[in-house]
Amino acid sequence: IARQLWLDAMKEKIMSQRIMTGVSVVAAVCCIAVVGIAWSMMQQSERINLLVLERLTQNPPVQESIGTEGMNLISFQLIQDSGKKQSAVGFTGQLMKTGSQSDSFELESVSDQGGKLDFGKLPWGKYRLKLTAPWGESAEFPHLTVVPGRNYSKTLVCPSEAPARATVKFQVNWTDQFKSEDWCLICDFRDINTGMNPSFPTASYSFRSMREVNDVPWILNHRQEKQKTEGVYLIDAQNRVTACPLNEYGYLENIDSETLQVQPALSLAEGRYILPVLYLVSRKDLSKLSTLSSRLDYQVFNWERSGKFSYSPDSHPSRFEFYNYFQYGPGSRHPQTMSSIFLVPFNEKRELTNKMNIIEVLAYRELVEGTREMNHLDGVQIPELLVFSASTDEPNLWKIKLPEK
């Protein structure tokens, strides 16, 4: 019995020691785990602190991000209209921000070998783009809107090459009174950029043509260099034509009718042309064409033949509107500012006949109205604007109808 009691006591003691040993092992493992977790958290905290310190020390990038807030990337992809979607290289783009004067600015860029026109990051708002081809042809895209938070990119179709040259012939409906060799018609195809300024007289006249590329008008300004005459042409009674000589300011010079050299046709760049002013002159008056530059006012019948108005070839609104006609279309403008003018600058009062021509009508008007001032009438307004097209695909016969009484 005593031995059994001793064995039971020893078993209880052994079990107690085992339990204590297990608890000690578990406690040791927990301590090691706590130390490991604490070490890991300390390392992570150190890394976070280093990253925060590194970002705080990077001041320039922080300032750059603040400065570009609200900016948008603006770019254009230029392709040729050849159908092969080739890049349009070397086109100059002028991007103008519209709006208030303090907010507007202008940037210029040239398309690279890939046809990309990149203007970088710019403020949102409304812009206007002008593209100019390497040969001088230009087009405007007036309504471009950049919204906040979104980059702007657009593909634009450009001409693949300069306009080809086309052969143009004229056909004037010379009436019986004008079919003799005594009469010539001078056609001035030029428009006016700005009002006449004595300090900058050469900036007034421009000879332009227009063609459409992907429904966008592209305008070619035919540069008028010294010793080069373009834009004003003389047509004789046989429908032969020659370029009129111009001085360095774009004014007509006198022509010697004896040495006048004419040809059956002209060579012009392909496109559409407007004819703002026509002058009917006799051959004997060709020697005093230079006097037209000093004449600033003509009295002209309106297109309804119900009244008259003053017309100046150098400053009348009609010659300012023609560029807008090419760029934006005829619109709803007043007929007086969007029609061609027929002038007889050297008109003399003649005896009335049974068959009156337009010159005699101008002289006869004074007798009908019974007022002296009507004697100063110098021309009539043609009801429509004379627009002609030159194409390499078909014959070009430009028909001009002289006004009748």
C-alpha cells in the first residue's frame, strides 16, 4: 500500500513538471514571435519614414505638378489627302487662344516626320488653328474647344502637293457696239487685306485662289514680287488676254496700245477665283491707266438700278469681304458688299442714239433724272459675285457677261 501511494505521488509530480515545461515552451515561442513582429514593424516604419523624407526633399517635381494643374496636352496629326494616309511633313501651325485680351496668346509649331504637330501642355479654353503648307497655301480651323482635364488631339487632312497649273481662256459677250478693236476689258481679281495706308501701300492687294481639301477651304496667296504681274488681266475684243503691268505698290501702269502683246490663254494655279472689279476702257485710254490710282471714288448704280452709292476700289467693304467668302462662304451678307462692280472710268457724255450701250445709259441717266449730279455715274453693280474655277480635269472657259441697260 505504501509503495502504491509513493508511485501515485511521483506520477502527479512528473505530470506537474511536464505541464510547467510545456507552458514554458509556449511562453518562449510567443516571446520570440512578439520580438519578430516588433522587429518587422520597426523595419517597415523605417522604410516608410525614408520614403516620406525622400518625397519631402524632392521640391522641383512637387512644384511642377502644382504648375501644370489644369493644363492639357494639345496636338494634331496631319495626313495627306492622297488616299494613302501619308504624314504631312513640314506644315507650320499657328495656334491662337481666343478670349479676353489678357488671356490670349499664340504659339507656332512645325509638323515632324510623322506628321505630328505638338503644342505641349496648354490651358483649357477656345483656340483657333491656322495651317500653312510649305508652298504657302493655308487653311484656318476657327472653332477648337479644349475642356478641363482632357487632352486634345485631332486628325487633319492636308493637301499633298501644291496646286497644279491650269490653262484658262476668256469669253466676253462683246455686244455689237464693243466688238471693234477699240475696247478692252480689265479684270482685277485681287482683294484687299487692309485699308489703304500710305506707310504700307503694298500690304493692300492680294491675289488669292481657293480649293477645298476634305471640305476645308485652302487659300493660296499668289505672291506679287517685283517685276512679276499677277491678278490683273486685260482682255481685248478678240478674247485674247495679257497681264497688266503693276508698279511696286500694286497700282496699274500705263500701257502702250501699239506694243500690246496678247495671248489666247493664261496659266493659273488650280482653284477658284473671284472677280471683284471690271474696268471697260478704250485702247486710246490705256495710256492713262496710272491715273486710276489717284481716283478714290466712283458713283455706281446699285444692282436694282434704283439708286447709287459711292465705290472706292481700294477701300470699299466688298473687297474686304471676298477673303471671308472663301473662308466662310457667302453667308447672309448684303448684296452691295458681296457682288462685282463694273466701272467705265473714262466715261464721256455722248450723243443719245436709238441703240444705247451701257456707256450711253450712264450718260442718259442724267437727262432722265434731270439732276446734274447723276452725270457723275461711273458704273453699275452686277447683281451676283463673279466666281470662276480653274481645273486640270476639264477645259476652262471663263465667260464674262457685260451689263446691259
